[in-house]
Amino acid sequence: MFSERAAQLRVGPGSDKKTQIGPVISEAQYRRILDYIEVGKKEGAKLILGGNALKKGKHANGYFIEPTIFTDVQPKMRIAQEEIFGPVVAILRARNLQEAIDVANDIPFGLSAAIYSQDVNKTAVAERDLNTGLVYINASTIGAEIQLPFGGTKRTGLGPRDAGGRGGALDLYTQWKIIYRDYSGRLQKAQIDKE
């Protein structure tokens, strides 16, 4: 389903309102992304969609690359470990939530993460344990909340995270609320007199 939907994405000039994926920002980045696609192939990942530069017709005057999807990606492959910043997705399989968190945390970057689940306990574990600057629950990682400090962990992000102000500026316009959440899924003795 993922590859079928990605194959339908419209690649074109940013000035066209129907465009869903625009050109890459520079020739250097264009070449870098195409190099990563070759790296993925050489490392043994399975290319199931795209992987090519687009150079004809409406794509003749820009740095366009097809939406690209790799499967059978292993956690230590470069396309899983490095930030590509292009229309390339590396799909890794995990046996369970903890393995998925371990794989995500083993990457040297940590800007943002997303988890889709109706299980509130699993999403709470993910938000607690993922080593990223942002965690989205049932939402994609397409941007940041401009009213909040923005930045990642590990080798992601530069400079202060002051997008929405901090400290006194936030306190002036907000009211603090404390939330305790139990991830165990059972009633704790500290919350009741008897079992």
C-alpha cells in the first residue's frame, strides 16, 4: 500500500499547485541523494520504487528525483543510519515496539519520530523512550510546532532551541499542568486502599 501511494505522488515544479514533491534544492544535494540510492543498492537493500533522476519534460529544468523506497534494510546500512534529505525511504522491520525503539535510538541523529497506534500505553512508552527532540503520536513528522522550542538530539540540530520562547515568555501565556501516566496497564496499589 505504501509503495502504491508513493508511486502516485506528483513530482514537479514548486510553482505548480498540483506538485507534491518539488525539486531538490541544489545540484550538490541532488548528486548526494543519487549517491545514497546507489549505496542502498550496493549494501543489499531491495529497491522497490523509483531510484532515478527525472530529466525530461517538466523535469528538464530542475533537480528532480523519483519517490524512492527501499525494503530489506538492515539497521547498520548507511541508508538507515544517515540523513538523506531527499525523496528516499528506507523501510526496516521490527519484531515489536522495543526493537523499533532500539533501532531508532541506535541512529546518530534524533530530530523527530512518529508512532501510529491506538494503544495509549505503547505510545507513552515510545514518547518516553525515543531519543528524539520531537515525538508525534498519530501524526507525521512533517514539521514542528512554531510555538515550541525546536531541535533534535545527538547529532541533529544547531544552535539554541528558542523558536517559541522559553522560560518566562512561556510562563506569561501558559498555565502549567502536571500529568502522571502509568505504562503498566494495571491498577497500582498506591492509587487505592485495597486490591
